[in-house]
Amino acid sequence: MSPYSWSRPGGRYLSFAEREEIALLRVQGKGVQQIAQALVRLRFMAGRRRHSAEDIVRKLRRADELTAAGKTGEEAAAEIGVSAATLYNWRRQYGGVDTGAAKELNELREQNAGEGRAAGDRQGKF
């Protein structure tokens, strides 16, 4: 019997991206604690995904259908693939908006944020 196993390694091994991040941080002279904190952030952000305004409105409609069918908010959130907190925040932000209006709302928010940064630059604040 071979001493080596050809099965997939367990969860204790680092991914290529994690090893690469460690190497970059070592070159920058970062300490062990800073590297550990960076790896925690890297793992936390790995599963995050930005949803478009249309996707959000579509998922909100689906969640409304599920709650009307008798499911709880947590069950509806799990079925559409988001957390209950995300679903709550989306309802606060996009509640009662159709897909076209949601896209326009996002574009206006981005435009206003850009104008705010530009105004701050002109005033020397940033």
C-alpha cells in the first residue's frame, strides 16, 4: 500500500491565492498577525458577490412570492441564496421598485457619489 493518498486534501491547506497573498505580504515586510488578519479578510470576501439592481428586484419578487406561500423570511432568504439580513436591507433599499427604476436608482447613486468626490477634490478635502 502506498504511503501517499490521491484523495483531495482537507480544509487545512492554503489555496494558491492565499499562498500568493502571504508571499506578497512577506515582501512588504508585514508581520505574522497582519498576514493572519489579511487571510481572514481574503477568506471572508471570497464568497461575496455583487448583485445587479435587476437581480435584486427579481430576487425580492421571488422572496415575496415565497413569503406569500407561507415561508418565513429566513427560509425565503435561504432559497434565493442570500442571508436574512441582506434580504431585509434590500427590501429597505429597493422595496416597491421595478427593474428599470432600480437600475436608474443605482446609476443616480453612483453619479451622486462621483460628484461628491469631485466637489471634495475641488475644495481640497480629499
